[in-house]
Amino acid sequence: MAPTPDILPISPVARLPQKPAEQEAAIQAVLDGAAFAGGRGWVPATSGNFSARIDADGIAITATGTDKARLTRDDIITVSLSDPAHPRASAEAPLHVDLYRAFPEIGAIYHVHSPAATLLSLVDAPKGAVRIQGFELQKALAGVKTHEVALDIPIFANSQDMAVLGPQVLARLGGAPAIPGYLLAGHGLYAWGRTPAEALEVLLGFEFERRRLQP
């Protein structure tokens, strides 16, 4: 019996009919973001996920089971926001899709499992948020003009059920998120921006909070 179409091998970069330049730029943004995080030990084993918007209906995103510190183009898939099913999509891909659907201004999302983010998410889980205040790098976040403002990064209980977790995240973020990121307790950090460069700035701004872990 011939294999059914939904289990046939799918080319990682030929699923959607995007313009080649936009698709290539998104794939490169994913590769660059993952390499940056991998070089800092923020995506051990096969953890983490990285994505970038191609157009209004398409994103490039890391495939499941890949070492994000050593990605190749074959480790990147493209999916449609209107029909995101893909045999190589990770279990957490729906969290990316939910954010892109809800907030058209998002251009890239970076998810890391850095020690600082993971530990702080557990320490502050009872509070429901990690508070950042007094750090100059807070100004890496769009709209933040001073280190004096208090910013709360939401923390959600970790879950394996993305159909439940995704709506919980969107409900708490609301129509206009006050801060471009959130934490999963014991799991890691999601950070995003209007462009890949801005997503990286946000990630670095959040990660500077790791100083709290030092004596």
C-alpha cells in the first residue's frame, strides 16, 4: 500500500509558496538566533525553539528533535499560520503560532532554556512573575525609557498540553502585552520582537536579570 500523503517526506523549505527572499531571510534569522543562544549554553540537548515570520501567513521554525546549537537549513521547517500541522513540528510550535496569530506585529520569537531563566521561573513561580527593576538593560525593551520602571515577566505553570497552555498565555497577555516575553516554570523563557534583531535585544535584556542569582 502506498504511503498516505500526510506521512510523505516534506521538504523543509518548500511547504509554502512564499517569496524566496522573505523565506530565506526568515530561515537565516532562525539560524542566527539559535546559533547565538547555543554559543551561550542556553539551549542544551535539543531544547529551545526559534522562529521568524515570513509573511502574514507563514513562519520559519526549528523542527523537533534538533540540536539548536548546531542547526542546518534542513533543521528548519516552514508552516502556515492558518494550517500549522507539520510532521516535523515540535510539541511547542503551537505556542509560537498562537503568538504570531494574536499579534501581527511580532516578527520573531526566541525560546531558550538558560539556567538563569529556568531557575528564576521556579523561584518566583509562587508570585506569578519575575520582577525586573533597576537594570540599565531594561531599556532594551521597546518603550522602556528608564531603569527605574518595574517590569513583571509573567510565569505560567509548565504543561505538556499546548491546547490548554496556549489560551492561558494569550488570556493573561491580553490585547497589548505590557512586556514582550513570558516564562514557563522550570522550563525557560519566551521572548519576541518586531524584528529578529529586536527579539534578540529583548532576550538579552531579560537574561541580564541573571545577576540576581549571583552572591
